[in-house]
Amino acid sequence: MSDQYSNRHKKRVIQEGVRALKNKPGWDVSSFVPASARAQERLMELDQQARDQKVYAQSERCQGCETLREQSGDASALCETHLAEAMGF
């Protein structure tokens, strides 16, 4: 824009352009998630899955887990120790 337009006019035109872009699918910067954040989130999910697999494998040989499963009737019940491990404590 040249100097023939006032700053107020320039600002209004820019705001209209921004509003038009935000209304386009995929252009809303407020909902943008960087690829690095998605990768970090995926790594955390994979870490949790690996931890769960390890804990459930160990719980198959745990007498406390076995007793708790029999008492509750829940085939996925874990003793306090294995539950804490599964939760990441």
C-alpha cells in the first residue's frame, strides 16, 4: 500500500485479510500444532504403550495381581506396585 492510505485504513484492510485467511480450512493459527509437538506427543504414547506391555507381562507372574484378579473378577486388575508402574510413578 502506498502512503495515500491512512494507517487506520491499512490496519482495517490487513485485519480483513487475516479474518479471511482464518476462515479458510487449515489456516487458523490459533489451532496450529507444530510438527515437533505432534512428534513429542506420539513418543509419549509409544512410551506409555511399551510401559503397559512390560507391566502387564510382569503382572502375569505376580501373586498379588493374580489374587486381586480372582477377588475382583477383573482380568486386567493390577496390584498397587504394578498399577503405580503402569501410571509412570
